[in-house]
Amino acid sequence: MTQGRSMTYTGARLLATGVGLVILGIIVALLYARHVETAEVVAVLLFIPIFFALLRWDVVGGALAAIVASVIYVALRWSAIEQVGLGLFADTLSSRALGFLAFGLIGGWANKQLRASIDKLDLYDQIDDATGLYNARFLLQETDLEQARAKRYDSVFAVSVVEIPAAWFDALPRKKRDKTLRDLGAVLTASVRSVDRAAHVVNGGSHWFAVVLPETGPEGARIFTGKLVDQLTTWLEAHDVRGGGEVSTRTIPFPDDENGLATLRASVDEIDRAEHPTSR
């Protein structure tokens, strides 16, 4: 899923930060254009540290930063307060303080909810964004399920893996690479039985296209793997996708090659941990 991860909380926070800073920048520019006094311009800029604090520490951070911002705003107005008295500034000071506090509290709560929602989506994420196939997490779960079923009912299954060097795709322009991976995922989906499960995993310098084959013995799995690698490489070469390195395959029948399945699962588990570091 390296080619196109679904948005994580960190990504969402960076997006929110960028959008928020742009909006505040526009507001400040408009205030300067209208010759608004400096204290009010600075008051708008004080929303920035509140924004960063609530993104980092949720409601508590937003509230504390709002209090600090209120104190700073009072300090900016202090000379004028000394000259004409607190009464004339009471409404302005209270409205600013309430605005800072509301922004910190509501923004902090919303940020906490956003993080929880994205973490939940990440926890149950089973789809590879790059290809539309299943991802490493699903491959782990599916092979675990098939392994348990095979042991319980004395049945068989197999995993077919085609490893295509990443160099084949890296040489392509980004848009073409993204389209190629999506189309390749559609080709693979259309090529397997309804009971089969196809997954895509990026492992360092190669793309793994793995298919879990229920109720398939060693010979049937080897035949399937041969047809699969021919189909994928033929399709890629027909679309001018070819780079350095050779395509390799693995056929892992269970229970015949239990060690091979364990090795595959260990590699996929490591990849899943890298892809979902906050939901393990």
C-alpha cells in the first residue's frame, strides 16, 4: 500500500494545518488591507498557536493555549486600558477571550474525534489503495483463517505469489504508474475464481501479487501460478511496462509447505506493521 495509502491521522492533521494557515493568512491580509489596528491583527494571529496546541494535545492543549492567547491580547491592549479605563474594553476583551476559548475547546474536541475515527478506519483497513486488491493485513487474516480451517477439517489450500520488481513501475511517470497499478489490480481480480482472494503487497524493491487459493492442492496451485505470471507479465509488456530485474514466483501449498507459509506470513506481518503502526 505504499503507492497510495489511505489518509492517516498525521496526513489529516497536516492537511488541516495547511488549510487553517491559508485561511488565517487570507484574513490577516484582508485586515491589513483595511488598515485594521495592529492589536486586532495580532489577535487573529494568536489563533495559530491555539490551533497547533489543539492538534497536539486536543481539548487540554486548546484550552491552555486559549488562556495564554487571552493574556497576550490583554497585554497588547494594556496601555490603552490604562489611559481610558477597563470599562470601554470589557466587551472587546471578553469577546476575544471567549472566541479563543471556544476555538480551543471545540477544535480540540473535533481533533480528538477525527483522530479516533481515522484510527478506527486504519484498524479495519483491508484494501490496498494502489490496486484495489486486498492488502497485507487481509492477507495475514485470510491465510490464518485458511490455515485454521485446513487443520480442523483436514483440507488443503495454497498461496500463489508473483513478485514483480519495483523498477518496472518506478520508471513510469507518476500518473501512468498509478493507472497501471489500478488496471493491473482489475486484471487480477477478473482472473481469479470468486472464492480466491488476491492481494497486493509492496516489499522493498518488489511488488507482491499474492492469491489465496482455497481447496487447491500443490499441482493445481503450481499450474495457477504459471498461468498467473504469464498473464501479468504479458499484460505489462503489452502496456510498455518493463524495467530492470526479473519476475519471480512462489507457490506455497498447505500443509505440504507449512514452513514456507510461516516465512511468507512473517514478511507480510512486518509490512503490515509498517503500514499500520498505530493500530497494532
